[in-house]
Amino acid sequence: MPAEQTTAAAGDTPGNGSRADSTAAREALNQVDHRPGSAKPDPIVVADNVTRQFGGLTAVDVEHVEIQRGVITALIGPNGAGKTTFFNVLTGFDKPQSGTWSFNGRPLSGVPAYQVARMGMVRTFQLTKVLAKLHVVENMRLGATGQSGERFLSALLQRWGGQERQITDKADKLLERFLLDKKRNDFAGSLSGGQRKLLEMARALMADPELVMLDEPMAGVNPALKQSLLGHVKSLRDEGRTVLFVEHDMDMVRDISDWVIVMAQGTIVAEGPPDSVMANKSVIDAYLGSHHDQDLSEDVEEEIIAAAEAEIAGTTKTEERK
Amino acid sequence: MHVGLTRIAALFAAFFVAVVVLSGSAQAAVPSVSAGGSAECALPEATDDDSISILVRICDRRDEPQTPVEGVTTIVEDSSGQVVGEGTTGADGTAIVDLPGTAIDNLGQSFTVRIDEQSLPEDTQPEVLERTVAINLDSDQSVTFPIGAAEGAGSGIGVQAAQLFVGGIVFSVLLAMAALGLSMIFGTTGLTNFSHGELVTFGALAAFAVDQLPGAIRVGGINITVAVAVVAAFVLSGVFGWVNDAGLWRPLRRRGTGVIAMMIVSIGLSIFLRNVYQYLAGAQSRNYSQFSATQPWEIGPILLTPKELIVALVGMAMLVAVTSLLQFTRLGKATRSVADNPALSSATGINVERVINLVWIGGAALAGLAGALLGLTQGFDYQIGFKLLLLIFAATVLGGLGTIWGAIVGAFIIGLLTELSTLLVPAEFKFVSALLVLIIVLLIRPQGLLGRAQRVG
Amino acid sequence: MDFQTILSLSLQSALGPTAVIYALAAIGLNVHFGYTGLLNFGQAGFMMVAGYALVSFPIVLGLSLWLGALAGLLLTVVLALLLGVPTLRLRADYLAIVTIAAAEIIRQSIGAATLSDTFGGQDGLTGFIEPFRALNPYTGSIGIPGLVTWSAFDFWVMTVGWVLVAISCVVIWLLMRSPWGRVLKSIREDEDAVRSLGKNVYSYKMQALMLGGLFGALAGFITALRSASIGPSFFATDVTFFAYTVLLIGGAARVLGPVAGSIIFWFLISGLGIFFAQATGGADPLIPASIMTSTQASLMRFIFLGLGLMLLMIFRPQGIFGDRRELAIDAR
């Protein structure tokens, strides 16, 4: 495992570079205990006793968690650990059975998703939700908050032209930054998976959020785009925003996160800086599986496939006998 | 897998035929038993003329067997309260009141039959003072007033409720069959099928077409033409379901047509089929050759016609058969798994298209059977299914769209509600009250009674 | 076969009061379905509430017809609220079923014999038209002689109706090019995305339901004025289905789609109706009575209508003027 990690770190110079000019917020994390639910010096999000059940299954059962302001926090864990559900609860897209959580000290229980977004906590989705039949620039314009033209009367009386020009300027700047300016007048549905992720991130920035919540930003993105996407996530932090993201891609987690929270079976089982969490052998074995830190070598992969095929063949046979 | 499916289908069909034939012969046998039980209080003979008569029979239930009550004045009023005829019961306890006008004039009307309490023997108390009869058929209608001891055995509202409950159960069973088909199709394909009502009508029409073929089918001297017609309607509706799926819906699924687009296609299909039906069958209300007028049995103060009982039994048997199929067989499990997650089912080796096709066949056969049986109980016209469609929707949504038990539970709630609501509101509001309940339930429990809330995001 | 008559009567229908009614109803559905993705299958209910409000003010309450129009608009908004509150948080098909049920509740309740003293039962209400007729500036018959003509009253209804259609189209155009319209179109695409960007989706859907219902109300007014009477049979479930067909012919999410759709729809429906009536009528009909009687002939246009709706939806879901890339139809 250490060998793997050095390779990853060595192959990623931009990551090291940005770590060098770390801000005070990140330094403050050095004093934080590496244990689940540890208190942060300047938390932007605090959640207590949040539980969410689906029928008999407890998807989320978080006793206490704090998210540090101004840093990139990763939320990781095996499939079914409740990461996305927790994300949904925090952003108002799902209602937990119990618990309190707050953003900048303002309690969020019962606050609908759109108001959470207006407070400055904007999310993206695991399966990108670009508006396929709207142009890219229209997608961007939609992201801006406080538009008077979105009120019925102002819309009818056409009192929105000036603001629309400002919004468009802002949208064009962001599109340029996210390398989407050439796609400005295309339907968003024509974008590739990675471009959709970029568009979603850029659109979220139209609202000037304090906290950006990214649900699996790397899922379905081709490797060529990954580096650029990583850079963009880091740039969010560098311009003073807080980032919380859910991710399966361990390289990305190691590369850009300042703090890692590990969830398993709905609870938080470990916290700490990436190196410390990843070195935690029990976390690795229990929650990430013993193959997490190495790419599946071909023979291991074949072994798994063979086992799976045998199993499928077996069940088919028994089924046929029935 | 193939062999298993065929065998199940064969068992299914055999079981169904058995039920229909058995109930057919039961129908022939049962009334004689009933008549024997109340031999003293004779069943009135139908009058042999062109006009419609109302035959009022008054029986004293304190005696066993029941005895006819003589000299009771009966009054018949039309729906506006106008007295149209009077009669006094004779020694056989029967009074015959001829309705004025020809049979055609009276079709579709309803009349209220009252008995004059003053004219009853001193120590007796009628359990029911008036009954309403709807003239739907060109034949005499008989009405029975059981007379009990002065204390009065049943209260008016209780008896009414019990009577409505029985009618509601019969209707619910039919509604449940139709709703189950809709729900299964929705569950596996995501299609909200607005032409499901036309599948119901198809069953009624198919049964009618077979029934109208010249000659009668007899087994051991019992005329089973209509029973055969109903079985034929069941089978033909299954074929029609296959045609629907193979000819229209499967190609649309292949094209990747969205569910909302398919919903609109189903509206077009509904308009198309409904007008084709009217083209072929005309706009008038029709009845099958048999069962047009049968004597109701009395179970306590409740009246139940043999055909209602048969319809309810066949329907119940069908529901039990289908739910058992879905619950316990491989095909049923495959169906439920496709309903839950088509992609995953496909990946685990289930032939999703085949399951969907079978669901269409089964769903349409159920709907068609419901239509044929509904036609049997109350007659039918070209839009019987379309009129039923909203109640079918209400039942499935109430129980939870796409759930099997939900559709049945929803159908029974809606079916009983439509009938029982007439205790409180005029009969013309009975559909309104059922639909209102649907909206209220959605307010409280959006996913339906048995539906699961979906995970968002 | 008299093609001159067929053409003339088809044109009369395509530009006449009925086409106005369906254009307005479809404009409403365009707001609901075309722009916002809401499946309102109860447009006939909105029309009926407004139409009966208009008529009831003079007939039942003895007040002004114009006050009735105002009340009709208000009641439509109330109806939209009543329907929207329970359903707009649910999946699209729930709204479809609840609205179609609500329209049927309204129709059966208003048409009930129990309430016939107030609303006239199945016979409906008449005798309210004088204030409207009094404003009619036309006399005689109007149109292009030899091609198409209308009675003075019909032409007066058409004048008012097409003016309303024009105003409605301008309103739709102004709204749908604004950020407000952008939010509606985005909701049609993916409401969770819109929610995540800080927009109150529920409120926008409610506004759309009300606005579309108001266009339905206008259609209800014209329905009553055109016939100088009103009855429950004018607002059957099929009215909503026809309005959807009109919308889909012209193209959903297009400002002029409903207008073009209505003209084309009524041209074809009338043309087919008259064609089959002529083909089966007279002493020596083109189609013998053994194949098709004149009663059956009157059904042919609806058979074609059903078939047409299916084929349109399958092969050209964007309608005649729609842009296939920008289409509401495949949205879940």
C-alpha cells in the first residue's frame, strides 16, 4: 500500500503544488482529532443524530459530524454506506426520521431543498442533471439566484433585460473557465459525460455558493478530463469556497481532499486527513475491501469473473431443473 | 422455463373452465332448492304479455316454511313520486302491478314499490317498507317483502347497508380483476394505459358475439351458452392483449418511446377502439341471451341473484388464482422482479420482453373477463369499459400504482364505497364520492395505501 | 360527392367558434404540458367551472354576465389550487389521474338531477346571452361569398374569440422568453436540478397550473357564448383528449402550435365528417349501407382521429411546427 500511494502522489504534481500554499483553514485541521465526530475549529455544517430509515433498513445513522469551512472534505465509504442519502438529507432532498443539522449555524430541519440552495449550499448529482433540451448558456443562466425575471409579473412586463445581460456575462466567464465556451449555444443534451459534470459544476457556481456539494464528480468521466476536473474542484477551494464531495475514486480522494470522512452502514466510522485514514488498516479491510488501493490486476480480475460466471451457471442450472 | 410456463398456462385455463362450468351447473341446481324451502310462499309466475309488470310477493318469515300474506295493499310509484299502479296480494301472497305504457317506455326507468303498512296483519312488522327497482330488461320484475314479528328484525339502514354491501362486493371483484391487469401492465412497462377500459369492453363484446352465434350449447340438458361465451371472452381477450402488445407496445418500447408519449398513444387507441366498437355494435345497451331475469334468493332480508353469486365466485376464484400465480410461481416471481427493476431482471437471465408479453396477455384476459361478467350482471354498451376506466385508475392509485395487492385492496375500497355511499348521498353521486376519496387519500398518503415511498435523488 | 361543400364547410369549422375554443384550451395545455411537463387531463373541468360561473351569475344569482366572467376566472384559480396542492409534489401520472377524476367529479356533480334546480341538470342553462348579443356589431351573414360564410352571431363570437387567442399568444410569447419561462422549461426537463439551484419548483408548477387553467377558462366562456347555452355534455373527458390532439398536431412548446393545431384539427374533422356523410347519404350512396350506414359514417372521423393521434405521437411527436430536439414528450 505505501508503494501505491507514493506512485499516485508522484504522478500528481499539481496536487502537491496546491497543497504547498495551504490556507489557515487547512492548517487548523492539524489540531483536530482523527476520530469520528471530532469538533472542527470553524465548522460550516454541523449534524447531530441524523437517522434515515427505508422500511427496516437504516440507511443513515450519524451521531455527530462537523464539516470544516474553506477546505475540501471527502465523504467516502463502500456502496450502500448511506453517503448519497446523507447528502440528500443535508441538502433537503430527503427527510430523515430524526436529527438536527445546520448550515452556518442556521438549523436546516424541515427547510425545503430550494431554500437550502438559496442559503449558499448548492449540490450536484451523481447522475448529472443537465437540462438536456435547453442550450448550455440557458442552463447557466438558470443557475443565477435572485432573478427578478423569474417572478411572474416582472416576466410579463419584461423587466429583466438588464439583469439578464449581467447574468449572461457571468455565465460566459464561467463557461470560459470550465472550457465550455465553444458549446455555449449547443443543447446541453449533446454534451459528453465529463462535459455535463463540468456544466453542472459551473451552473452551481452561478449561485455563488459558500458550500459546493459534489455527488461523485468523477463518475463516468473519461480519464483525460479527470485531471482538468480535479483542477476545477481545487480552484473552488482556492477562491474561498468549501467543498464536500462523495467519491469512489480513491486517487482523487487522496489527491485533493484535505479531510476524509468514512461512512459504513450509515454511521461515520473514521475521520482524518487522507493519508491517516487510508493507512488505517481496519477501515481499509472492513469498509473499502482489501483491493481498494490497487488497481485490479488482470489475473485477480479474471479470478473474480470466473467465480461470478461459475455462480451464474450454477444458478441457471438449478433454475432449469425446477 | 418454457415448459413450465406452458404448463402453468394450461393449468390456469383448465382451472378456469372448471370453475365456470361448475358454477354454471350450480346455477341451474340451486334455485330449485331455494324454491323447495319456501314452497308455501310461491315464486310469482311471470306474466305472459308485452308490458312490464312488477310482481310483489309478501312472505311471513315467522313461519318455517314462510307463508304468503294476503290482502296487503302495494303501491308502485315512478321516480318523480307519481303513483303508476296499485295492487292487493292474493292468497298466494303475490300482487301483480302492470306498468303503464309499453316495455320500451319503461326501460331505464326506476320505480319505487311501497307496501301500505295499515293493510298488514295486526301483529306484523315489515322489515322493509319500500324497495326501488330499476327496469333494465324487457321482462317482469319481482320484488319480495319479507314480513317479520312486530318487534322488527332488521332496521332499515342496516338492511340497506347489507344489501349494498353485497352489491358492492360483486362490483369490487370485477373492478379488482380489471385493476389488477392495469396495475400489472403499469408495473412492468410503466405505461398508464388509458385504453385499458377498451380491453374491458372487448371482453363484453366478445362474449356477446359468441353468445349471439346461432344455436345453444348444452351439456347434460343444461344450457351453458353464456358460460361458454364468457370463457371464450376470457381467451379472446388474452389474444387481444397479445395483439396489443406485439402489434403496438413492443415496437414502441423498441423505439425507446417515453412513457408519457405512450400514455398519449394509449389515449389515441382508446378513442379509436371505442369508436370501432360503436361502429360494430351500435350505441344501444345489450344483454346476453341467458340470465336476463332470474329470481333473487333471500338471505335474511338481503336479495342476491344467482348470477351475482356466480359472477362473484368466478371473479374471486380468478383473483385467488392470479395472485397465487404471481406469489408462488416462477413466472409470478419473474413478473414481480421485472416490475421492480427491468434492467436488473434482464441481467439475471429473465426474458423481460417475454414476461411483459405474458403480462399483457394475462392483464387483458382479466380485463376482458371482468367486462364479460360485468355485462352479465348489468348489461353493457360500447363504452362500458371507458365508463369504468376512472374507477379502475382510482382503485390502482388508491392501493399504490404498480402493486398487486394494492390494486385488489384499492378495488374493494372503491367498489364498496361507490355502493355504500348511496346510503348517505343520492345514487348519482356514487362515483363522485369514490373519486373524492381517491383525492383525499392521495393528500394523506401519496404513494397509495400499499405503495412504498420512493427514494428521491 | 360535392367537394365545394366539403371545402366550404371544413373552412367554416376550421376558423369558426369551435376552433377558437380548442385553440384556447390547447394554449392552456401548452403551458401545462408543453412548457412545464404537467399532465393535466382535466382541462374540461377548468372550462366547465368557468363556463358555469359565467352563466350562473345572470341565471342563478341575477347578476351581470361580465361579473360572471370575473368569477369564472377566480374559480379557475381556486380549482387549480385545490388540484395542485395534493398532486404537484407527486409523480406526473398522479396529476393526470387526479385531474381527470376531478373533471369527472365536476361534470357529474354539476349535471346531477339533485342540483337541477340550480344548474339545470343534464339540460343545462340558457337565456344569458342577451348582454353579449347586444354588443354584436355585425348583421346578415359574413365571409367570402361562395367560399365560406358565417352567421353574424358566429362571426361576433369568432371576433371576440380570435382576439382572445391573439392576446393569449402574445402573453405566452412574452412569458416563455423570460427567465420565468426558462424555469418552467427546466422543470419540464428535471425538477430536482431546478430545486438544487434554489427555485421553488412547487410554486412555479402551481403558477403554471393556474395560468393554463385560466386559458381553459377563456375556452369555457367561448363554449357557453357560442351555443348561447351550457350543459354538462359540452365538457366530457374527450374534450380534454381532443385539446391534447390539437396541441400535439401544432407542436407542444410552440407559441403558435395550439392555434395551427386547432385550425388543422377542425378542418380535417369536419372534412372527414362531411365526406363520409355524403358518401353514405342520398338515394344511391357511394358506400352501400350494408358496409356503412349514415350513423356509422358519423363515427369514421373519430376512428381516424384516434388513429391519427397514435400515428402522430409515434412518428412525429414534435407536431408540425415543433423542434424535435426541444421536445417535452420523452421527459419522464
